[in-house]
Amino acid sequence: MEIERQMAGMRRELLSGGCDRLIFNDFQKQLPALRAGKLYSLFRSMPKGRLMHAHIEATFDLRYILSLALSCPDTYVFTLPETHEFRYLQVAHKAWFEGGIIPAGWENLQQAVAARPLLKEEIFEACTASIEMIDEDIWPKFEAIFDRYKALNNYRPFFIKLYSKVLCEMAEEGIMGVDFRYISQTVFDEDGHRLSNDEYVDLVKEINAEVQKKYPWFKVNLIYSYYKGVPAETVPERLVYARHLLEKYPDVVLGFDMVGDEACGKDLDYYASVLREAGVPVIMHAGESVDPANGNIGTALQLGISRIGHGLNLYLHPEIESKVKETGVMLEVCPLSNQLLGYIPDLSLHPAAGYIKRGLNVTINSDDCAIFDTAYITDDLLAAYLCWNLSLADIKRCLLNSLQGDAALTSLFEEQWKAFENSL
């Protein structure tokens, strides 16, 4: 096939002259140069299927968030050293504070940036991740990023603009829909009122309906989530929420997940008895680790899951891998996330290359693209193609896997793929 031949030639050229090590060892840093090339343009124009693994609060464009904040006189930034309550360079809208009363240590954002013009870039850098931040404290630093802007992007007027922008840009990137993990309703109105779980889903449906006027095939699904590391006795209350949401919104809410550091000290065995009684589909983060002692994937399989978020250390458990393949459980692989959180320093050694070659049900995803300053999915697909020596057919199979046999979407995808193949 001509397009396969030409793309393989572009890959050889990019990986020549020692550039392979630069790309394999810090893909994020090479993105500006890669984005200027023809191979990137081809991946950008490629139909993408669905994005199966993304956290909604980590897909909002951070530069756009800051532009919204700077256009509003009622946004604030915390400029004192970190406390047990606030993060250094955390940003928030006035309505987030109880009674609208601004605590000590918070400065008006417009005034602070006017006085210190470099502050805007400092906030952006504090809210993004790079290889330079990798050490034994990577997860606390990573989770702190979410804290820094959650009280800004959950301000309802901003949230609506951000969500609409994300969905339209995803559609323009060739994505047919997205499954968003979200922790709980935290969106608040101008008067500080917090939206209920039902109001949150209703708002998401309204925004999606507006986007579908232009992109009718694009559909948002939600996976209600909670944190790993919490006491097991706090989980049943969340499962009550999940059951209610699934009953009321069966067309939107897919199931329940638990997210966070796999090395938090509480593995899935700790939660297994509670999750077995969940009464809802469990779609679980598991194996986001390179520790052979981490057996969360095995526990997840015992819970009857159909999808595994990450599954990075599956290769360390061949007997479990055979069960994953036999049952067709989907692996939601996130290559750049795995590198930027320190699990895979050399992307060419990522085990998902083997999962794909061995015929597992793999999808490729971005996880937290705004925090990683990457595209919604294009950059991760390009990373897989360049670093794993995949064929174009391998990439297509991963994209088709994300459609989960949906006949209408598969037909549309095949039509778009034919046009893509003929684009050269």
C-alpha cells in the first residue's frame, strides 16, 4: 500500500542519525519539531475512533483556562508557600470560596499578573508535567497539579466554554467520541452553589447536544470514579451514586472506576469485597505500574471487568495476559502518560508494542493531555507508531478496537479511513 510505504519511509528518516534516542527518551520535548513534519500532518488527519481513557479535568486547555481567568476580575491566585489547605500558584474563582470571602495569601489574578508579567507562565508550568519532575515523589506532585486549577475550571461559566471547546477540538482531530473519567460533581455556579451529580450529568448532556449539531456522531460517555487509597468503608456511598446515575442515565454513564497511584498502599484486593457488591459495571485502572508484585490486573479480572485502564505491567504476568486475550478485555494504553509519570523511560521498550503484536484488544489513549501539554490523541498515536515499529494496519486495528463493534461508527470510520489512505 502506497501510504504505508511512504509513512514507513518518513519514520525511518525521523529515527535516523541518532534522533531515535531523543524521540524514545523524551517524546514530549521532541513534539515541536515533530509537529512541523509531514508524518505528523498525516496522523493529525487520520480518523481516530473513540478516545477511551481520558480524565475530563485534565483535558481542558490550560492556556485557555488562564485566558478566561485573566479576562475575569473575580479570579485569584495563591502566592504564599503551600499550606495544608492551598497549593502555591493555585487559582480559583471568587465563587469557590465560602461566602465569597477571599482568605489571606490569595491575590487578584489580574493585578498579580500586571505587577509580575512572568507569573502567567509560572502558573502554566506549575500546572503541567514533564520528565524533569520525575522522582520518588512524582505522584504527590502530579496530584498537586489537579488541585492548582480545579477551583477555576469548575466555575460553571468557564466549565461550559472549556467543555464545548474540548469536544469540538476532539471532533476536529478526528475523534468520534470520548469516555471521560470524572471523580464527582464539583462544578459551582456564580453564587457558589455546587451542582449535584444529576445536575452535572445533565449539564454534560446539554453541552454534548450542542456539539452534536455540528458533529452528530460525537458522543460523550462518563465513568464515575473515586480515589484509590481511601478507606474501603467510604466506597459504598460512591457506589450508591454510581447505581443511581446508571439507572437514570444509561445512555451516558458506563460504570465505576477507582483512580490514582497504584502504589498508594491499598491494592484492589483491599476493595474487592466492596466492588463485588457494586451492582454496577466496574471499569478499572489496574497495572499502572512496573512492579511485579502489583497484582491489580488479576483482581480486576476476578471482578468481571471488560476494560483495564493502562494494564502496563501485564507482561509480567503471562498467565493473566492469556486470560485477558481470551476474554477480549480491552487495554486502554496511554504511552506518553506512562513515560511522563516515570514508568517507561524509553518508549521503545513499552510493553504495549508486544500486546498489539500478540493480538490483544488494545486501544491507544492520552490520559491527561492538558497536563502533559499534548494533543487529545494524535501525539500518543504518533509515539506508538514511531517507537513501537507498528504498521499502519496495527494502528488501524487499535482505532477500530475503540469502536467496540458499533456498526454505524465502524462504517463511518471505514469511509473516512479510505479517504485518508487516498490522501497521498
